[in-house]
Amino acid sequence: MEIKRYEDLYFDSFLECFLLFGKNRGHNINDNKNLIIENVKNKLLSNNYLYLGLIDGIVVGFLWAEVIEQNNLFSKNIKKILISYLYVIEKEVGKGYSTKLKDALFNDVKLEGKIKKISLNVKIENKTAFNIYKKWGFKEKKYYMDLDL
């Protein structure tokens, strides 16, 4: 697998992979496809890192992370990277592609030298992802609670 930063020439292939990711996560892709496409296009314009895993020019995985500024009353504004999406298509799982995507992000962030923290959110019941992230050096920091109204 070849890792590349996102370029517009890969948009259609990336979108296909992203929609598959959403479908596999239980999202209603068919009813919301135009909205999803518009949201993806808008997000591509923001300050983010998007790495594509390519096999023969086809996107088979991706890591999408964004720069977040944390503002609070007790410290300076802190910039960090939040990994928003990490996905590899099912037939390519187990080949180390997630690690290659992660390594590309980590290497670029280290080279740029401006950001010192990378975060992500993972559902505790997603044991596979949870264990991969722990293996990569991530540590549990916070717990979130939601209330549906």
C-alpha cells in the first residue's frame, strides 16, 4: 500500500471509501448522500491532515485528522491534532495499513514541530481499535457521557 496526502485527483475514490466507512458504521448513506458529499467537500477546505492508503491508485483506507485549538480560562490556547476517522476496507484489514497511515501523520506532525499532542476518541466496546491505539502509545484520559433528549 502506498500512503499519500490527499489530492483532489483522488476525490472520487476517497469518497467511495468514506461512504463505505459510513455504511459499515450504520449510517444511512442513501438518504443523506448529497449532504455527506457537501460536508466532506467543506471539511476538505479546513485545516486538516488527510492521508490515503492506495493500492493501484484506489483508496483502500484513510486517516483524517484535524487541528483543534483548545481554549479554556486556565491556560494558553493549545493546538492539538484530533484523529477523526481511521478506516481500512475489510479485505485489507490485518496488513498493518492503519499503522502506516498513523506513521505518516505522526512523521509529518513531528517534522512541522508546532503541535505536541495527538488525541482520538474510541468507543470502549471497540476492543480491536482500543488495543491498537494503546499499542501505539495512546493513554486513556477522559470519559464522556451523553444524554439523548
